Amino acid sequence: MKYMGDYPSKRARSVNELTDQIFEGALKAEPLKDEVFCQILKQLTENTINYSEEKGWELLWLCTGLFPPSNILLPHVQKFLQAKKHYPLAPDCMQRLQKALR
């Protein structure tokens, strides 16, 4: 939420600091990968704030390149991306996801 500007932060943080905070746990613990995907998709669903939505897509783009979701969550992430294919980063996210699966 801080990365997307939806939650105020008491101190200014760099983009790298925030992304490290988001992805660090997931890279260390397998179950957290799905949690990260779920939280990003939740933040993107029916988001009416343009800045927040753009940052959410950036985060999803990064996430799809770092690691794939579990086999249980994968079809849901793919369905989300297919439903949002008119968003500029959605096709790129799908491509990155396919590469991460290989």
C-alpha cells in the first residue's frame, strides 16, 4: 500500500527500499509468494486511483519476473491478466510470468 501511495508513510522511502521490503520475504519463504500476488491483485481490483493503479501494475510486472505463483494460484493470476489485457503492462506481465514458469 505504501508503494502504491495508498498508505501514508511517516518517512520518505526509496522505491528500492519498498520493493525490497515487499519481495524479500517471498523470496525466502515459498508460501509468501502467493500472498504477494494476492495482495497486488486485490489492490488492482476496482482501483479507481490512477497513480495507485499504475504503481500496482509496476509491482505486478516486477513480481511476475521474480517468481511465479503456485500451481493452485497460477490459473487465477492468468485469468486476471487475460481479463485486464487492455492495460498496457498486462501482456508484458503474462510474458514475464511464462518465462518465470520455465
